[in-house]
Amino acid sequence: MTRQPPEARDDEASPDGTSRDEASLEPVELIRRSGTVLRIGRLALSAGTGSYRVKSHMWRAGRALGLDRVAAHVTLTEITATSYRGPIFRTELTEVRSIGIDADRLSELERFSSALPAVADLGTVDAELDRIARKPPLYGALLNATWAGVACSAFAFLNNGGAVECGAVLVAAALGQGVRRAMLHRGINQFGVTMLAAAVASIAYLVVVLALSDLAGVTGNHEAGYVSAVLFLVPGFALVTGALDLARLDFSAGVARLTYALMILASAALAVWGVSALAGLAPDPVPPPGLSEPVLVALRTLASFLGVLGFALMFNSPWSMALGAAAIGTVANVGRLLLVDGGVVPQAAAAAAALLVGLLAATLAPALRVPRITVSVPAVVIMVPGVTAYRAVYEFNTGATTQALAYAVEAGLVIVALAIGLAVARMLTDRRWTFEQ
């Protein structure tokens, strides 16, 4: 959409009979530059970042390309952007139907937009965006599934599972993530894929446990790892970025992201509940293992490190980024568990841990030259109470409304506390979050 100055006269014709200012209504350079600005925003949105970071990339690119101003409205799947140059403007809309996480792409875009000069060549910018868009995933399907299995297996131990549960979860989560990735790459509906992947992981877990019981004579109650097998489906990025969008008063993006996250959680929980109902399982809380305090802390430290590392690699993070997130997440999560064991309410412990994650990420992310979100989100995903959320859905389906509400409130408070901790850390370390601009 373009507009000519009010003083321009449409009746002033050129020798060929056309309006003298007709060509200025759609200036080619503005079209090209606004298209490039919209493209960098679309790449960032498709990689899973929040609306604040999408707008930041677009603003930096617009400034480097000579635009006076770029105004953007960003939701979960759409960007409406208006580029201004002098007395004219152009408004464009783009839609992203594939919602996923690509931490490597986010890192590439952050480095590129931060390094843009005051005046950039349009062809050079387009060429770099072409390179970023064409860059393949760092890990193939098999490795991606393995990272999901490792992360969920660590989750199983943190949820009081034993060696049998952790081994079964490793296999089951890897199979579920493999199915999920293959179907998403074929463009199948995300909620249907989520339900199928959850069902595959749940059934695989039960099959592996039964096989171990028959072949190796393993006995006992192995329900502790059942829910952990599907925790790779927890939309941690959407939950955290949605809450951070709300903290910046970006309600259209924040509400959309949280709604999407809740729908993904509900889809996975309903599938897991269906399988558990057929198998006669109940997600009752499991007592902690009978280990001495030093051994328990050491194993929790190892599990926290592997859990965050697995999630970060599943999000297509480079190894340096994943190791940084794992180091931060380990310190914060072990501290959170110690606080809970000491009698601190879970939401207060979660807020303190997320605050620590945010402060550590503010120091580490610039050193690694990566977006802060790619380090902080994997570090807090392992704290998201996926098991508690599933128990809420299970109890709702069994008619135990009071217990279901208790679980739902507990899970909701912890998620809100995680977002508050990250937001406060951001306000303490970033003036653009502290002051409204």
C-alpha cells in the first residue's frame, strides 16, 4: 500500500498520457527493501522466537536499508509490516504455517542483524538471508530423535524413575520424536501429529517395560517413567516466549502463543490418557529413590545437565550453545530441587531458579554471540511441570475435578513463576525491557 503527498496532482500528465506521479506510487526500491525486511522477520518467526526479537530484526534491517521506520504487528503465525520512506509507505502481510524451533537459525539471524552496518547493500542482505534460509539442520532425523530420548530419560530420573524407567523412556521418546519430525516435515496438522507422537511414545514405553519384564525378569511398578516418555512434546519455547511477550504488553502475540502451547499440551495429554486408560495406568506421584543425599545430588546434577543438553540439541542448537545452556540449567535446576526439598513452595523455587537462569544467560549469551533466549529457554524447559499438567488432564477425565484443579493450579503457578523470573532478569539486565520505548 502506498500513498502520494497531498499536494501531488493526478491530472498532471506526461507526454505519453500517464500521470506524472504514477510511477512514484509504487517505487521499486521501497518494494524490494520492505520485502527484505519482511523476509528477515518471517525467518525469525518460523524459527520460534518471540515477537520482540522478530521486531528487533526487522527494525535493524530496515534502518540499514535506508527506511525511515518499520512498524510491525506480529502474532504466532502472521506478520503485518509497514515500511516508511519519506512521504510514502508500503504495507505487507506474510503468514508462517510451520511452527517450530531452530536455535541455530535464531543464532545466525542475531549475528547477522547485529552486524549490519549503518548502510547495507540490498543484494548483500538478500544473499545472506538466502544462505541462512537454505542452511540444513545440524542434526539428522536419527540424532534429533536420540537427543529427545536423552532429555526425556533424564526427566524420568528427576521424576523419581529408576534404571528400567529411564531406559524405556530413552527408547520410547526417541521413537515418538522420530514420528513427530517425519510427519511435521510432510506438512501434517500439528495437533494431530502431537496426539499420534504421544500415543506412539506411550505405547512404546509400555512395550519396552513388558519386554524387560518377560525377558529379563524385571518386576515392580514402572509407571514413574510413563509420562516422562512424552515430555519432548512440552512446548517450552512457546510457553516462555508467550509469557515474555505478555510481559512487554504484546498481548496479541502472547495470548496466541500461550493458546497454542495449551492446545499442544492438551493434545498430548489426551493421547497419553487414552493409552493409560486402556492399559489401566494411573499417574500417581512416585516417592523419591532411597539414595543418600550426596549420591542423589550428584545424580540430579548429571540428569539436569543431560536433560537440558538433550533439549537444546533437539532444538537444533550448536554444541557450544547447547553446552552453555546445559551448564546454566544444571546449576539452576539442582538449586531449585534443593529448595523444594527444603520446604520452599514449588512456584517460589521456580521463580528463583528462572531468575538465576536469566542472570547467567545475560552474561553467557553475549560471550557466545547467541540470542539470550536460545540459552535460557532450554535451561528452564526442564523445570516446566509437564507431569503435573498431565495429571490434571487425567483427573479431569476421571471425574476427580477437585484433584484436577489442584494439579492444574500447581502447574500454572510454576509456569507463571518461570516466566516472571526470566522477565525480572531481563528487566535487570536490559534497559529496553526496563523502560517503555
